[in-house]
Amino acid sequence: MSTIYYGVAYYDEYMPQERLAADIAMMKEAGINIVRIAESTWSTLEPQEGEYNFYHIDRVLNAMHEAGIAVIIGTPTYAIPSWLARKHPEVMVTSVKGQEKYGRRQIMDIVSPTFLRYAENIIRVLLEHVHTHPAIVGYQLDNETKHYDNVGPVMQQKFVETLRQRYPSLEQMNKDFGLDYWSNRIDSWEDFPPAASTINASLGCAFSTFQRQTVTDYLAWQSRIVSEYSRPDQFITHNFDFEWRGYSYGVQPRVNHFAAAKALTVAGVDIYHPSQAQLTGREISFGGDITRALKQGAGYLVLETEAQGFAQWTPFPGQLRLQAFSHIASGAKMVSYWHWHSIHNSFETYWKGLLSHDFSPNPTYLEAKTIGADLARLSAELDGLKIENDVAILISNEAMDAVNWFKPGDAQSNVYNDVFRRFYDALYDNNISVDIINDVDAGCSRYRVIVVPALYAADDALLKRINHYVESGGQVLIGFKSGFSDENVKVRTCRQPGILSECCRVTYSQFVLPQDTGLNSHCPELVITTEDCAELWMELLTPDESEQVQVLASYQHPVWEKYAAITESRYGKGSAIYMGCLSSKKVISQLVLRLADKKTLASCNSAHSFPVIVKKAVGKKGKRLTFYFNYSSDIQQIQQPEGAVCLLGDSDALSSHRGEIEPWGLRVYQSDV
Amino acid sequence: MSTIYYGVAYYDEYMPQERLAADIAMMKEAGINIVRIAESTWSTLEPQEGEYNFYHIDRVLNAMHEAGIAVIIGTPTYAIPSWLARKHPEVMVTSVKGQEKYGRRQIMDIVSPTFLRYAENIIRVLLEHVHTHPAIVGYQLDNETKHYDNVGPVMQQKFVETLRQRYPSLEQMNKDFGLDYWSNRIDSWEDFPPAASTINASLGCAFSTFQRQTVTDYLAWQSRIVSEYSRPDQFITHNFDFEWRGYSYGVQPRVNHFAAAKALTVAGVDIYHPSQAQLTGREISFGGDITRALKQGAGYLVLETEAQGFAQWTPFPGQLRLQAFSHIASGAKMVSYWHWHSIHNSFETYWKGLLSHDFSPNPTYLEAKTIGADLARLSAELDGLKIENDVAILISNEAMDAVNWFKPGDAQSNVYNDVFRRFYDALYDNNISVDIINDVDAGCSRYRVIVVPALYAADDALLKRINHYVESGGQVLIGFKSGFSDENVKVRTCRQPGILSECCRVTYSQFVLPQDTGLNSHCPELVITTEDCAELWMELLTPDESEQVQVLASYQHPVWEKYAAITESRYGKGSAIYMGCLSSKKVISQLVLRLADKKTLASCNSAHSFPVIVKKAVGKKGKRLTFYFNYSSDIQQIQQPEGAVCLLGDSDALSSHRGEIEPWGLRVYQSDV
Amino acid sequence: MSTIYYGVAYYDEYMPQERLAADIAMMKEAGINIVRIAESTWSTLEPQEGEYNFYHIDRVLNAMHEAGIAVIIGTPTYAIPSWLARKHPEVMVTSVKGQEKYGRRQIMDIVSPTFLRYAENIIRVLLEHVHTHPAIVGYQLDNETKHYDNVGPVMQQKFVETLRQRYPSLEQMNKDFGLDYWSNRIDSWEDFPPAASTINASLGCAFSTFQRQTVTDYLAWQSRIVSEYSRPDQFITHNFDFEWRGYSYGVQPRVNHFAAAKALTVAGVDIYHPSQAQLTGREISFGGDITRALKQGAGYLVLETEAQGFAQWTPFPGQLRLQAFSHIASGAKMVSYWHWHSIHNSFETYWKGLLSHDFSPNPTYLEAKTIGADLARLSAELDGLKIENDVAILISNEAMDAVNWFKPGDAQSNVYNDVFRRFYDALYDNNISVDIINDVDAGCSRYRVIVVPALYAADDALLKRINHYVESGGQVLIGFKSGFSDENVKVRTCRQPGILSECCRVTYSQFVLPQDTGLNSHCPELVITTEDCAELWMELLTPDESEQVQVLASYQHPVWEKYAAITESRYGKGSAIYMGCLSSKKVISQLVLRLADKKTLASCNSAHSFPVIVKKAVGKKGKRLTFYFNYSSDIQQIQQPEGAVCLLGDSDALSSHRGEIEPWGLRVYQSDV
């Protein structure tokens, strides 16, 4: 890949009328240079078992090739045909709600041997047919694969087999998981009860981990098949997605993105986000940072994002541009819309594409034309961006499971993501760019600050590596509940926060829920106002008696005021801040900047804050690119980099009003590093 | 039928003690001249299969006849006996929640051959026994029949058969319904998946339509059986009901009233509504207008309405009278309470009748006595009223299904009814009386204005007939989303609002959700204040460039203000107002009055508005009746018709305070037409 | 038992590391003199069918005995082992949600013969092994037994058998239950439909009563088995619990405590309650009063209450003491925490014990040490307290079922408990101590006032006994809905409130829901302000025409103001207040005090009101004990009893600030009776 891809998903299969030539003409006009096809069209490809139909595939491949538009072929496996469901009801996934009935996509049992046999067949038939076609630049495995809350018999059996391998002795498992409690002991493998109905968090979390493993295994299996057909210059990717709250909100609970991405040559993702007055860029940055991390900082593909999308997302003028370049600034090498044309029947009629149902140019399409033109013009500058940050934030699916098993108070949502996003957003809003990490290892020495939110379940070794990172000169910001339980979600019997007490120099044995509880700052630099409350959880912290630790904040509470809420310690060459509660983005960003020397934190662009977002990268030519984004309806002032060239922006405005960005506008500057 | 019927449902079967003679004495005293019996008493009639018991039926028929009280016999099929459920579990309906268990009424599968066989038997046995009895004036088929969300095997099989007849070629069905999407194609009838779990709106709506058809078929089947026994002077009716929101709120989604009513000789209905301070008369008028439409404007039977009802409905003094004459003013020829006596056991103990559990006269019963007396006195004037309106509002079950499949934003309720009632209530509150229509055809030329809310799914022909109506001189008010999709819920590929663009002279290809979005009036006569927002949906309208269309209102929004919200066009001899959003009743009523020439709109009584409601009708003798209703706790002023005779009202008050109506009071005037 | 027990639940089975000696040392230090073991450890005791393991039981019994700590052995039956669920799926209970899957506790079918066979075996094996051990002072049967909403086949069959015995003639059952309604008749026992899906309140309530009977039978069955092994000096108890609203809120709907307690020699209970700023003592008093009533006023065991509990319960300093002595003041002879140590795995990790997960002394444990010391010091004074009240409040499971079947308006909760707690709390907050009674019989003549909330379902005899109580000189406060239906939940056909009209001299036949409806006082002593509304329900009361009844309050309502809301009557030598609506605690407490002569009501300590709570008792030595509790964060003033000795309190504070109690503090005084 030697260019920035600007793409759309294209479904010739769904067209109510002949559109191919007209669509391609409009694509060319808009600078679309790639389409993504086939990923949910199994029943069109194989309308009956063993009967194949390549009509749409062939004509789209040929027409696109002729037009010079590249093609990504998706394996069609994530939506199964009705004949398969009828012939083999066992391919339908069973969740705690019962076995799925035919209708939706993503209702199959991805560990079912029957399903796998049929899926392998259609993949091989399709790839055998197309793999020599010159239009194809890459393959997408399945789509948004998850385990679909599978608790079916095959899943159960495989889970028990895995435990059986891990635990030659049941006694150790009973002990690790604490199964004596409520008479839950298992003293014969035959007695193993349904994992789905367990009330044992240790067993339940082990099952969640295993469910994610089946996704990893499934994508690796598809990757091996596709590899038999793909050429070295073709990529293999997958379209990952995120915890969904009507949009891409948080870390995906049902997939371990880091493990699953090993089967890919390039990471792919879909990112959907609020728009109009609610557009902030947070999800674009958050999703991009995660996806960039999956292949060690390499550029990634935004395989899907919204063009018009839902009615509440129809973009304001300028927003489609703002979004596209925000993806680029996070390291995307492709921005592709789901989808070209709005669909006229079925479920996603109101998830609109770049075109409305009338196929005519509309304001969103017209704006896309300017993006296509700019991407084509700036391709050499924007492709292959290198993004280096000296702040990182630690992600853990296992900690998520465990935290969510024990939600504080009345919380109903995915609490881990509530907390993770609070930390992430605090950094984003204050223009502290981050890398996402999935471990703290030797390579982490390149980070000046590591943020550790809610690391509730972790083995001793990881906690010790965090201590070691600090001892060696690193700075950590550790959130409440971290260190509390081990990798089996067994609470540690030492003083909390467990092994992390060593670097944090603080302990607690009691915790409460905040009730309108404020925070008192103990140092003048830490600005805390009445809005900055203790939220969600309050650990009653006591610093150790050394002079190596100081209280940064305590609780405003008639009884609990004697306990610390936030502490800072020196440990070896580094330092650690421990937060015993959740607090505001304002408090969190101050703590991160306190840990680093603000002036020299490379990741930080402290001159601006949300709604002005600044992103930096280094282009292939070794030039520094600085992006300025105005995520607001007001004109914003920016400090332009010294001696920089403006690659993108309103040049008229620049000449007369230097340093202003129009509402929902952006600027890209190039300078020497 | 040559009189106004004043009735009650009567259940001798449920009596805890001997009451028949005492009850009849009290009925006579209250002017009750009809009772409705037997409609849920199958297990009493047939306590075991083939064993029959006519004890209650016979004694009630004989005693009523002796007392000169007419009787309506209900077929007893809407609540099945326990022995039938035990012997034939397959008669229990299956919905997406599973198969019903015995207990409630309305839990049977009305397409089950077994159920139909037993139902036919008990109907025939009952009618054979009673049909010569002189007390019987009519029959009611079943009760509040619906399809009970039936998705059982017989329903599925019949649905597929129907499609198979409609589509000799599966390819056309795949195309009409867009089944390629998400691999939903059906390439063999054997593969047809469960209709209940489809995510395809086209298929789902086709199934809903078919479910309603089974209700039509079921009532026609009962009607044929009953016709074998009934005499020409006896009517055949059914008790229709409405979308239930704790009361009769909206158009019934599970029955096509217009189709089902073909099996009847007279339409019947139940109407329940809020009372006390929440009594508005809206549901009485709304339900009455629909029911009057079912048999081309003929008088209808209010087979059930509340006497005391729920605790929150116990009527204020005067309200029972107000309600009764409101029914009459909408065209009812019968007002019957559910039910005579409050029931001492089981489910509806707190749905109280005219009598409380103690069988003694209570304030509500005492008020009923005055109603009975007035109805008897005025029977000649009030029976056979002819109600003619020059405004109509279009209803469509198919549009309802389709709109509700794609609810805007976070809406959870039946959105079609939310919208329909907004339009209906706007007219009601401003005393613009309407007819309900189920089509726009040649007969509609008698209407000066037709209101078309949310006609989301409609075939080309209907939309063209609307254009033609306007072209020929009609006025239409068309609501947002109309014209969007065809009869298969396939979105049209032309510019929206599809074929209606022709008469409306407006187009759009984008739409958004309002967020505190106001409206700007573009003409001085249209009064819009800050309360009159865009609600629920916003289409970004662009009028065509002719001078035949003007913008009446635009959106108050920093970005969308350039788009029209409401437009008015000239087309042929008529005109059309198009609303791109929902707005207040105040805005809607202004638009209707703008379309018509206010002064000469016969349906409009613009001198008054809610809480003073005015209804007009013409009596059998050719005299004009004008009803004034005070739906408030305050005294209200009315303009009495010139030269009119007061048939009903507080004559003392009239003499001294002409033109005043007491709280919850009413007046009826008679005048020459 | 000759001492106050201070205890904990102790689970050697759950320990992640060897703790027994260390734990016992810490227990001794804290004055813990009893532990409760084994109640949920079946799978540890019998890891496979017929294989037994007494390791933990033996070592704990021996170690405790050596340390002088008494032991309660719980039968281990309330949580079943996984092997039993696998071998015999029929032991899993079936509710309307379906059959339980293995995982939680309390998921078994307690009428299943299979379950009972296995349960009997493990009880006998355990007791055979331990029953000679000298450490054991008593046995606990099962734990928090309920019927688990059992609607399974055995339950259904047994229910039908019971009815069959009760009703030789089905006709009488059809009549009593009103089964003609909606065709629900049962004319053959074979046809009996599932009790679970009935919509007939009479049948449904009969089923609820039967479900509770199975709990009574189950505990009696366990009691008979345990009695075969226990010595006369050992007690047999059970751990009852309450309607759970995140804490012990109300009367238990699934157990008839009075009936079930017959199988016990001493009553036991768990009481959990809000804490921190929400600590009020109400649940401690409410739960204690009920439990004390179960064995005719004898002392009871608080087998479980919170030490730290949930994060929102972690006690403020002083609260653990306040709570412990509040239990004692209500008649508890044991206060035992659930549980000693916080559990490291599984479901209740965040239901913390006296120790946190780190087993170290924490503030809560340190406070427990002072309690243990004070209990030891004052054991002679505090054990065997006799509590005599002259006010009683009537409880009825049958009335609860029936009221909840017909919840007023939009109420969703257990309305009976909402109402019951309003009455109870009104008395508690105003320091009117009460006995709980389950009937009004001859023994009730010792009460000056009886309060009767929501006695909706009751047979004629009970209502007549209430009339007789009044006639004989008693005073009653009767709440709305009382007397309405008979013991079969058939509404009475006489004027309401039925038979109680005799003593109350008031009738009604209509009722409505309040909508911001105030009350007007008709007598100067009854102080009603705008906060004291009619709530939940409004009966439109009319007093009879005698001079024996007066209206105390009427409704503030434009229409209903002519009806009485609260009346007071003279009847024989007594008097009765009838409330036609719910109202505030302030109104209720005034009415009770009005009935009694305030100055001489022994149960009343009118000098104080919440947050200062006063409780009185007589010790074994015949001395009067008076407890003062400060349920607030502020210092409170108290009037110390004349000539009393302070047994417990802050003596320093006493000397200088007599009459003050510190926040969350308490005082105990001893004086002559």
C-alpha cells in the first residue's frame, strides 16, 4: 500500500436498480480509490448448498479494476444463509437467552464443527474464484467477529477441556477459584456445571477469557485459509469493533484485540461516533490509538465509519472533513465509509451511506469530494505517518471482566469502560497523546508516564513489573481497585492495593461509596474545585510513615476526612500517584502532568485544550506534521508552529486572520522535526 | 333498532348471591334497556366437553324479556375452558415469548383447526338453543379479537402459503423485500425462516399484515356461522378495541378494523378513557370517529365503556352524563357499560361496574338514572344521527407497521399513534370535526381538506390518487415521512417525499433529529411561539424553484436554518401543505384552517375550543342538533345557536345565565338545518 | 443459654491460607464467644455422593471448644453440591422463569422427594458425626429457607391434592374462587390448570399460602431429624429473613414466620440495614419485634447482621456499637456478624466481614472489641430481658398477598410492606414501642391499642374478634382496605369496610386515587399540614348518622371534600379510628396517641422522638433498663431517668455534660421498675 485509501463499502447485491457504472463515475469524482465488498453476502454467493453465483463479485471486480479502484474482499461468513440454519440448526449460537433463531447476522456458533465446515467451504470457493483478480489488494476475515455470548454445548465442552489441561488436580482449581463457597466444589470433571450460570467470579471470568480465545482461534483459522490464496502484496485484515453504546464507546469485552490481531497483517477497525453538536473526536482518537497499538504502531485501516449514518449523525458542514483528517492524524492509512448507498429494505435503512436512497449528490457527498481531492494531493505527506508518544495507558480485558463482575453501588454499565474512558478522555481533552499498551514490559521504558486504570485482576508478575518500571525511573498514575485481586480474581490477602503498595506506599482495608463527597487538595498546584468530586468508589487510604509519600488530596467528609484520597510517592528513581477514587478529567490531567515535567512531555500540546485538539506525527519524509482540529461551532484561535508550511486549511482566512480556525475546521502544518 | 340503547354487560354466572330480580328492578329504574351477556362464559356453558348448561342463559333471557330489556348474545369463544387447554395444548397461542399457559383470556391460536372445531361447536350449540328467543336483538362475535401475536406453526405455514401464491418466483420476493441484505435470501420455500425473528422490515410488515388478515378471516368465519341462525332484524356486531395505553389510545395495530368490519352488520367498539381531572373527551371522539367510519357513517354501538372503572376513573359528578352524550354526539346509537356489577373475585375486581360490590345505589348509578331518563325522553331526536364532515384524516395499518419498524431516535412507543393522535387531537381541540378514511378515492371529493399523517408505506397508486385529489381542487396536509417507501416497505429511489413531491413541490434527501429546535414562521398569519418546536423528526426540505410553493416555516438552527420545515404549494386546482417535522397542536390546527377557508368549513366550530367541545349532527327528522360539552372544572361560556331549542341542559341556569355551562356540563340544541 | 452471645459466622472451608489459630486469638480478643458454622458447605462435607469429609468441621469444633467458644452447627442443605444437580436434575426448582440451572444457592425444589432424601442423608451423617461434641450449643436448620417461587410439578400436584381435601365438591371451589369468570371453571380435578399462570386472585393467593406451607413443613421435617440427635440443652433455631430491598425491609412474603417458628426452640433472624448517614435503627427494631413475637416474647438470636457489609454500609465510628445494643434493646440474646472474614472469591467478595480480606485489625474490628468487652461485663444485666408493650400491630401474610395482587395505581413494589412500614415507622420514630401480633385473640386484651394496617383479606371471625376487642374496651387504628375481602379474597357484598363497619361506624362504596390531595383536620388536636397528604388510596367515607362517630379529617379536593378521610367512633367500651387513605407518619402517630391516653401509654416515651430512640425492658433481676440511642451525626439531648444508674455511656461526657449523647452514641440506664 503506497497511498491513503479513501473508500466505501459497496453492495451491488442490494441494489434496487442497475447502478454500477453510475456509481463508479460518482466514486471517481469523489476520489474514492477503494471499495470493500462481499462481507455479508453468503446467500447471494451460495443461494443453495453447493450452488454458487459469482455474478455480482465478478462484475464489481471487473468494473472497479477498469476504473482503477482497488477492492477488499471480505469472507462472507458473518451472516449465514437461511438454508444452512434450516439444515443444521446446531450452527445457531446458544446464549443464556436461549438458542438464536434465524434472522440477524452474527447468530452462529463459531466453535460448531458444522458451521466451520460450511464456512471453510464458501471461503475456499470464493477465493478460488477471485484470488487471481488484479483488483484485489487485500482480504478482510469475517466481520466484527465476537463470540456472541456463546454458552452452547461445544463451548462448554471446550472450556472444560481447557481447564482440565490447566488443572491436572481439581483440588487446585477448587482452591484457585474458591469453589468451596456456597457448595460450588467440583470434585469430578463430569460434574462440571454450566459455566453460564455460575455465580463464582473466578470461574465466570475464566470462562469469559476462554470465550475471547475462541474469537482469536477463529480469526487465526480463517487467516490460515485465506493465506493459502493471498499474494504477499495483499493484506489480511479484520474489522474490529468496540463496546457499543449506540456508538463505539469502549474497550471490546468480547474480543482480546491484541491476541486476535496476531492473525492479521494489518489491523482494521470500525469507529462510529456521535456527530453534529455532539462531535468531539474522542472516539476517533480512542479507537485509533487502540487499533494502532495492535500492530506495534503501524498504520491501520478504518474499514467503516459513518458518512451520513443515523439521522442524529447527519454531519454539519465541515464535519466529514474534520473526521477524515482526525482518523489520518491518529495513524489511519484508510478511511472508508459504511457505506456507499443507503439501503432500501431491511434493518439498516436508516443507517445512511454517503449517498441517500435517491443516489443523488447531497451535501455530504459534495464534502466527500473535497476530502478525496485533498487526500490525493497530500498522499505522499500523509501516508506512513509515525506517531510516537511518551505517555501510555494500560488496557486489560481480564481486569474489565473482574471489575464488571463487582460493580460499585447501583452501576449497571460496563464500569471498566466508564473508568477507562474517563482517564482516556482526560488525556485527550488536554492534548496529551497516548499509546495504548496491553502489558508493562521492558519496552515500556520508552514511556515517561504510564496510566493504569482499574487494573483489578492481574498476576503478581505484572504488578511487580509495574513496581520495577517505577523503580527504574518511570512515573505511574494508578487508579483505584488496581492490584486488588490476582489473575484468578481471588482477592489478595495482603494489605491493598496489594503488590502495588510497594511503589505507591499507601494501604487501605476499607472502602465506601461516595455520597456527594468532595476532595480537599493538599498542595497548591493541584487545583480542585467543588465540581471535582470523589466518584464511584472511595478507598480509605493511609500512606505509610516514610517521607517518601505525600497526600495530594483527602476526602471532604465528616467521618472519612482523615483518610487520603490521592497520594504521590517516590520509589527508586520514579514516582507513583495513587487515586483511591474516580475524579474529574480536570484532576486526572493535572496528575499526569504533575508526574511528567509538563514542559518536556513530548506527547503533550499544552497550549491548547478541547475543543482545540492537536495531534503530531512524523511523515515518511521525516517532516513533522501538526494537525489542529476545531471540535466546536465557534471560531478558535491556535498557535501556529514556527516556520511551518500549511498543507491544509482555509488559505484566505489564513492570510487575513492568522491563527483562527473556522467552526468544525482543521489545519495541517508541515515543519522540520 | 329504533331507539337509543342504554345498556350494561350482565354476568349472572359471576354472581355471589341471587340477584336477578333485584338487578332488573334497578336496571329498569335507571333506564337500562339492553344487556349484553355470555361473551366469556364458555366454561359455564360447557363445563366438560359435550356437557352443556343453559341455566344462566335461559333465566336471564326469560327475565329480561319479561322486563322488556333487549339482549345481545355474545359467542363465548374469547376465553377458553380449562378442559380444552388440557386436552388440546395446541390450541394455546405461541408468541415470541413462547406458548401461552392456561389462565388469561385471549390466549388461543385462532388459526388452529382444533380450536376452530371446538369454537364452532359451542357457537352452534348455544345458538341452536337460544336463537328463537324473542329477547335477542343481536349477536356479538367473540370479543376484542386480535391475533394475540401469534407466531405459531400454523400461522407460519399459512403465511408462507400466502406468499407462495403471491410470488410464483422467489426471485421477485427476494427483490421486493431486499432479502440479499445480511444473507437473508430465500431460494427454496422449504428454507423459509421463522417470520417472527426476521430483521427484514419488508418481510416483518408483510407478516403483520397477514396476522391482521387472520383476524378478518376469523370474524368472517364466525359471522357466517351466526348468520345461519340469526334473523334479518337481528344485528351481528363485534366489540373492536384500540391500542391500549392504560386506556383506548390509538389505532389498533393488531386488527384492520376496516377489513374486519365487513363481516358485521353494525360496528361495535369499546372505549375506555382517563377520567376525573383528566377527562377530555378525546378518546370518545377519536374512537367514535373510527367506528362510525367502519360502516360508512352509520351509527355504531359502544358495547363497553366505563361506569366507575378503575379507582382513578371514578367519575366526578356530571362526568357520566357528559361521557354518554359525547358518545351520542359522535354517532353512537348505544352506550353500554362494562359492566353492571363489580366482580367479587379474580382479575378485574378493581374494574368497577355501575354498581359497586355492595349492589347498592351509589352516586354513579344515581347519575345513570338521569341519563337513562333523558335518553328515553330524547330517543326520537338522538337516534339515527347523520354526521357529515368536510375534513378527513387518513389511517393506515400498513404505514403504522412500517413507521414503527423504524422509530426515530429513542422513541419506544407506537410512534404512528403518537403522531396520529397529535394530528387528531389538534383538530378535536379546535373543534374541527373529521371523518376517518382508510383510502383516498373518488368518494373523497366531498372533503375540503384531507390530513395525511405519517403515510410511510403506500403503493404508487395511493400516492397518485392523493396528487389527483389535490389537482382536482382538494387540500391536503401531509405529514413527514409520508411517501417514503412503497407497499413492500422498500424506500423509493426517487427524491423524497417520493411521488408526493409532485403536489407538494418540495424535496429532501437528508433528515436529522431535532434537539431543542424551534421553528421560524415565514408568514404573519402562521403564529409560532417558542413552545412550538420541531419534534421527533426533521426533514431538510428544499422547495422547488417554481412560484407555486412557499415556505411557511423554517428551522431555528445554526446549521439547518436554510432548510424549510413547512411548505405550502399550489397544484392544479388545489393546494398542499407539507410538514417536514412534527409540531404542536397549535401549529397543526392553523395549517388545516389555512388550507380551508376558515369561515366556510362546515366541520369547524371555530368560536370555541377545548375545553368547550362542539359537535353537530342532523337528526332523523332533518333537524340540526348542536352539542356543547364543557370538559373542565370551570364554568364556560358558549355562543348558543340562533333560534335553537334547548333539548338538554340546566334550564334554571339557562334562564338566568344564558350561555353558561356548569363544570363537566353539556347542552343540546335543536334547530333547523 | 445463660449469657449474651457475641458471634460470627466462620468458614474454615473458604480460607485461602491457614488461619484458625490466628483467627481464634483475634476472636477472643474481641469477646467473640460463639461461632456459627457449616450452613452452606455440603460439597465440602460430601464432595461426591457417599464420600464424606469432616476435616474442617472437626478442627473448628475442637479448636473452638479449646478456646471456650461455643458453636452453632447449621445443617448444610441450603446450597447443593454440583454432583447432586448433575445426577438428579429434578432437584432444581422450577419457577415461572423456568427451571434453575446450577450455580446459586437456594435453587432446589424443597418438595422434591429426591432432594429430601439426599438432604436427610447429609444431615444425619453430619449430626451422627458431631452431635456428641461439647462445643455445640445449638443447631440451625437450613438457612433463610423460602419456597424459591416453586411452581414445579410436585408443588402443583401437592397443591391440587390439598384443595381436593378441602373441597370435596368442585362446585364450592368454583364459587369460593369465582372461577366462572373468564371461563376459568374447573369441573374435573384432572383439568386443574397450572397455578402459576392463573389470573384469579383467589386461586393465586391460595397457592401462595400453600407455597408458604411447604416452608413450614420443610423446617418441621428438618427439626424432627435434628431432634433425634440434639440434647435438651441445645437449641434448634432457624435464620429467618425479610422482604429484601437491598436490605431487610419488610414482612417476608414467602414464609409464614409464625407458623414456621413452631418447629424451633428459639427464633433466629438476619437483619441487614442501611448504614452510614442512612442508619436509622428502624430495621433493627422492626426485625427484632417480629422475631421476638415468634416465640411469645422470648429472646431471639440475631444470627446474621452486617459488620462492614457492602461499601455503602462500612460503619461510621460508633455505629457498630449503636447497632449491637439496639439489637439487645429489642430483645436479642445474640448478635452475630456475617461474617468473620471477607471472602476472597466468588459472589460475596464485597459483602465484607468483621475482618477485611487482609485479616488485619481494622476500625470496625477495633470497635467490636469494645462491644465484646461491654457485653461480657453487662451480661447479667442484658440477658433475659423482658419487653412488655401495650401497643400491638397486626401482621398478615394472607392480607399481603391479596393487597399485592391488586396494587393501587402504578405501584410496583410490595405495597403491603410499603404500608406496613409506614405504620411501623410512625410508631418507631415517635418512640411508641410495639408488639407484633398475628391474630387478634383473647390474649390481646393486654393491649391498649392495636394497629391494623391493610387487613385486606380476612375471614369473618377475625373481623368479628376485632369488633369484640373494641367492644370490650380496646382501641384500634384500622387502615384503608381492611375488611374488604374474605379469606378467599372474595370481596364482601356488604357495605365496606365490611364487618369492621360495625365498630368503625363508617361506610363507603367508592374509592379513588389521590392526586396531590391534602387533608383537612376537623379537630384542633389533630395537626395536619400541607405535607400530610392522602397517599396511595382514597376511600370516600361516610360516617353513619349516630353521634358515636366523628370525622377527624376530610379530603382537600374540589369534588371529594364532602367525604370523610379519617373517622373516630365509640363502640362499646372502646373506640376505633378508621383511615380511608395512607398518610404521613406524623398523622399516624397522632392517631395512635389519640386512641391511648398519651400520658399513661406504657409503651410510649413521648419525651423523645427520632433520631433519639428510647427502648425499655426489664432485666432478669427485675430492674428497669432504659436505652437511649442517638441515630444522628449531631449531639442530642436526653432526659435521663430519675435515680438511674448509667450502665453504659461516656462517663466523662456525663459528668460534664449530663444529658448529652454524642453522634451515633448510646446510653443504658438501670433503675427500679
